[in-house]
Amino acid sequence: MGGRPPILGTIILTDACNLSCAHCAVNNVTGIMYGYEDIVAEARAMHDEGIRILFFCGGETTLWRDGEHTLHDLVAAAWDTGFYVVNVVTNGTLTLALPDVSVVMLSLDGLRENHDRIRGDGVFDRVMANLEDAEDTNICVYAAINTVNKGDVEGLCRLVADHPNLRSISFNLHTPYPGTEALSLSRDEKQEVVATILRMKRAGYPVFNLDRSLAAYLGGGWERPCTQCIVSEGGKRWVCGRCIDEPGLCEECGYLFAIEFQLLFSADIPAVWDAMRTYTRYL
């Protein structure tokens, strides 16, 4: 109805991670595991403020522990609080058997060669092995496209369509955090990547992105920051994401979901129609 209230909240559980990926600037900075009670209190505060979609992120999210509490306890508390959707983002190297969440967002940044160039030798095969034990989990591949893996968009779509334990794929384009600028796509490369994503979606591949957001991304005319998204870590909050603290980085944003929410809350009719067809298919 023309408002801009937050609807999606992300709580970062820890920045500890078992990988050191080429495109990541926020892993293993402090190694802090935030406390169970603090995380649950923040989730409840978000719910009280009207947020209904909750993400748990890291670092590597499945590493999180607080005494006897594990990630499953946080997920259970989120459901008890009343969230409509509870998602987890993970690199998939430890476990993918998370049937208690709405969607597992699996970071898979290319086929074997390029994924391992970005995330480390042997990581792709570890993820594929863990997928075999995740038949009851709704897994969406979460791919960040950059200069290394830009040629793997079609291959990733085919991998997801062919794998029985993968349900969908969502693309972002690289956001150049300090130290990762060399991975940024040129204007022509962005257009080529978006064209490939749209072609694969229209060919029936299970692409989670909205057509309208991809077009808006290339046009560059969406509102920033996205006020419908909140990120929280250790008691501090950011509107949209942590990148808002980096001068000039908001203008280079490649997080396509932020564009989707901004369009939906602007009552953009093509985006609303596409969301009805796409979100209901994969959630």
C-alpha cells in the first residue's frame, strides 16, 4: 500500500567460517559466536516490528554453537516466535540436512573448477557429497556471479534442474567489497550474464530471480538502500546490508533480492505478478 516497512530480517550468528573465499570480505574478522539468548531476543524484536521473513547467516552459519544450543534450536525458536519464512545461508561443507527451515540458501559459485577457484580445493565435491543426505531439505543454490564464474550460469542452471535434491537457483552479481574489486563485472559482462539468466528462466529452468528485478538492475533506477531489509549483528543493525557503511558501495550493489523487495513494495505490477508465479513455486 505504498509503505516501506521492513519485512525481511537477517541475523548474523557469527563471522567464523571454515573457508576463506575470494569474494568475501567479512569472514573470520572476530570469530565471535553470538549468544543464544541475544539472538532469540533480536529475532523476537524483529517480529514485534513486523518482520516476517527471517534469515540466519554467517560466516558459516552451521558452525554456530552456544553451549548445548545449535542452529536447530534457533530455527525452532524462530518458528515459535511466529515467522512465516525461516531461511539459512550456508556454504554446504558441513551439512545440508536442514529439513526444519523453509529454504536453505546454498552458496555454490560455479561448477567444480570455478567454484573451487573461489572457495578452495575440493569444496565443490564436499558440497555434492552433503547433498546426498539432504533429500528432505528445500535447497536453493545461491550463486554470486563475478569475473571468475560468469561463464557458469547456464551450467549451474542445468546442474540444479538435474539434481534431485536441488529445487531452485537464485543469482546475485558481485558486490565489490574492499579488496574484491577485481572480481567486478563490466557493464557488458553484466548484460551478458543477465541475458543468460533470463534465457534459462524462460526455457523452464528453476530460476528464483524475478524478470523485472533483472531488468531494473541493468537500468539502475531502483531505490537504495532497500528499507524492506534489515541486517543485524551483535546488537548493531543496518538498513539493507552491511555494505551501506562502505562509501560508494551501495551504488555498485549486486544483491538482486533487494531490488525485488523494493519493486514489490512500490506496487510494481509486473514484479508482483512475477513474484506470485515464482515465489509460490519454490517456497
